[in-house]
Amino acid sequence: MQLLFDGYTEEEYEAGTVFCVGRNYVEHAEELGQEVPQDPIVFVKPANALRHGSYNLIEYPPLTHELHFEGELVLLLRGGGRNIHAYGPADVIAGYAVGLDLTMRDLQSEAKRKGLPWMISKGFDGAAQVSHFIPFESSPPFEELGFSLWVNDELRQRATTNQMIFSPEMLLPYISRVCSVRAGDLLFTGTPQGVGPLQVDDKIVMQLHTTNPEEVLLDFHAQVTEWQ
Ligand code: MG
């Protein structure tokens, strides 16, 4: 699968590793009844999970009764390799998007209880939804970004990057100590409070914006359908 800069540049990236950060907002950790982490909680999603576009379908997976949306800011990475330190953001970050870290919460909770991996609960087909990207060069600085998520026209999540516990400047050195970062890798930066269940036919809208929600940088639309 390839990732495209929709309507902005000719640049395109073949999708690589989908890195995700868990519990990167204090109030989301609290709403799940979890401790605020001392170190980043990092996991990955497999290639089958990725869906890229502006108008996406979300198939409701058959194993769950509790499919949760987690709206997140997503970084498209340009590379960097191992042991990224003191980098210039333009050397590592190729663009910004919004996305959904879809989670079968009932299965994930059971996996957490049993100390088992999250792969099935967060790695099913379509579990990593990501919008088109705005190129780094056309975007306001990371510190001035925010996003919002609506389900059926009701605002459910809104956050700005200054609410994150771990910034990319902290996450990328942490991850790249042992995982090489390559062009086309994605970094889901965690979800703020407000996660919740989805039902078939629900319509999701996300917007990437500045710290002012009216300064919209891009839109993402998705609709939940039956599993095919
Ligand atoms: Mg998440």
C-alpha cells in the first residue's frame, strides 16, 4: 500500500511499520483506570490493519461487542534509522495526519488481564485508519497542532499536542534505540480522553487543525459497516 500526499505534493511513501503509543494523555489513562506511564508504551500494528484515504469504511469485526474509536494525531516519518537524537524535525517528519487506532476493547481488556499481546484486539483488518497527510513543509509546527473527532455529528474528542505526555522529541529517540525508523513508517501518537464504542452505520469525522479548531488543515471521514 502506498501513502500519498493528497493534492499537495508529488511525494509518496510506501507504508512501513505502524508504531503506536498508548496512554499518551493523562485524562485518557485515567478514563481507562490505568496509571500514567513513566516510559512510553509502544506497540505496532501489522500491514493488514492499515487503511489510508479521506473517505474510509470501517468493517465492524466479528470477534467483538465493543469496538472503540481512538482518534489520534499521526506522523508520517521520513526515516532516521537507529538512535535518533537531537534531530531537526524536518529530517524525520514527512507529514501530519489524523487517524483511528481502532480497538476491540473487550478483547484488549481480557488480554491485559491475562498479560497477553494486544495484536488481535488492535491489529485486525482496518484497525489503523489514517487520513491523507499534510506535508511537514506546509504544516504549522507540531506544537501548534490539534485535532477533533465527531461521531454522528457529536463532538467526542478534541486535543492539542501540548496535552501529550511524550512528544515526538521523546518518542522517536525512545523507539529508535532498538527499532530503526524508516521512510514510510507511521507513528500514532496516542488518544485523548473521550474514547467510546462504535456501532454499524456510525459516521466519524476527524479534522486536523491548529490550536484554534476553526483553522482546519484537513478532513477525514469514515463510516462503520458490517464485516464483509
Ligand atoms: Mg491508541
